[in-house]
Amino acid sequence: MDGILNILKPPGMTSHDVVDFIRRLLGGIKTGHTGTLDPGAAGVLPVCLGRATRVIQFLPNDKEYRVEIIFGLATSTGDTFGEVISRNSASSLTSEVLEEVLRAFVGEIAQVPPMTSAVRYRGKRLYELARQGIEVHREPRQVSIYSLRLVQLYGTGTPHPRALVDVACSAGTYIRTLCADIGHLLGCGASMSFLLRTRAGIFSLEEALTLEEVEELFREGRLSGKLVRLEQALEHFPAIYVRPGAVNSIKSGSPLYWPGVATAPEFLQEGQLVRLCTDRAVLAVARTVADSKRPGYYQFKPVRILA
């Protein structure tokens, strides 16, 4: 079984728990997810099966979230599961002020990964160190915030109002850090009280399956019909269709030279990633390289064999 399942992760489970559930359900098939979602969060978690685990790094991975932010409370973890480290009144907060602050975060920004993240430090995950009470220096990382939209601000006039905000961002963005940084700029502190991932790449919340639905579909023999195939998942790469005589050499990892190309897009660029295809399947993800022996022509070097 090869393809990608769009899973609705429930709160209370880790992303690994979800992957493990599906792996056991499907009899030990190779399984992996495309990006960790916090245990307390819910929403879209694409899970790759079989050959699809080979393309995780090539999938479109921008994200969208709906987050609830509580103002006036800053915590050690950036969410409401952590220890409160400061408590202030945010009773004067208005929608106009909040929207102005949100605009300041749109674009490319620097974020310091939280100690609760899965980033590695000297071979260990940061969250593993955090559980031991160890805090280490983390270098800021550049991420992109495409949009921040205030959906609703409620509880105004109280010490700890809350806001629902829709976020569209690049992969690697830490929403809890974004919430804390927004609170810092407001001067009152803030933390994340709820997080729902509404989209991950091409996968949307509306089409996500609960684990109960996955189990039922599997028992009925209908789960394969819900898989997103590799061809669809890699559609953002230009398609290079391969002549039959070149298929075996691609499977062995050899470059595809221009005589082996059946059809190709008119405009290609040096270094561009493409998918090498037959009419039935994707054979490989490859990189476009200028052919030194044939000026004006390209060859395509496989970087991940899928056939």
C-alpha cells in the first residue's frame, strides 16, 4: 500500500502515536508523518505509507492553523501546559491594537525554537533535554508568516482576554513561539491555549479522516481509495515522461539523458527538481543538470528512486 493518508490527529496523542496506530493496523507497513503536531493540538497530519515515505522531504509543506491565544499569561513552554512565569492584566486590549501587532509579524521573521520542540541538539531532541530540566542555547531560525487574520477577540475588559487567529506560514514555524512573541510585543505576555492545524501542503481539514474512520475503512477493504497517490502528491514538480528503453536505467539510479525523454515541459532550469514518469507511475524525483556534452540540453539525475 503506497500513498498518503490525510489524518485528523486528535488532541492527547503524539504524532508518533498516530503513526504507530496506523502501522500496527496495516500490519507493520513502513509509515511516517510529514511534520510533528504537538500532543495537545489537533488537525491535519499527513501520514505516508510504503514508497510514499521516500518523498516526505519533497512534499509541499506550508501550513495553516487556527490558534487560540490567551493574553496576560506567559508560560515556560509557550502554551497553557507550562508553568506560568508572568501574569499581567490585558484588560485594555482591543481588536484594533491586536490587528496592528499581528501585521508586524507578517513576512519573514526570526524564531527561537522552543525547548519543547523536536529540534536536535548534539544528538538529542530539545524536548528530551527539557524533560531533564536542561535548557540550552538555540539559534534563531528564519520562517515566513504569509498571513495572520484575527477571527475573534473575546473577553475584552477582563484580565485575560482570548483571541482566535488564523495563521498561514512556512514549514518550521512554531505557533506557540509566535503567540509568546505577540504577547511580548503587546507588553502583557501571551500563550497558546489551543491549536488546530487546518491545512498541511495539499491536505485540508475538510478531507481529513479520524482514526476511527481509518480503522473502519481498512476493515471494509476501502482504505486504499482514500490514499493520495505519489503522482498527485508530486504534481508541483514538472513531469518528464520517459521512453520505455530508459526505464530500467532510471530504476538503477542512472541519469536520464535527453534521447531517453519522450516529452518534457518547454521551460526548465538548472537545478530544478522534476518527476520522471511513465504513463503509469512516477519512477523518481530528479534534478535538472546541464548536459556538458550537448550544449542547450539537460540530463536528469535521480535524487530519490521510487520505482
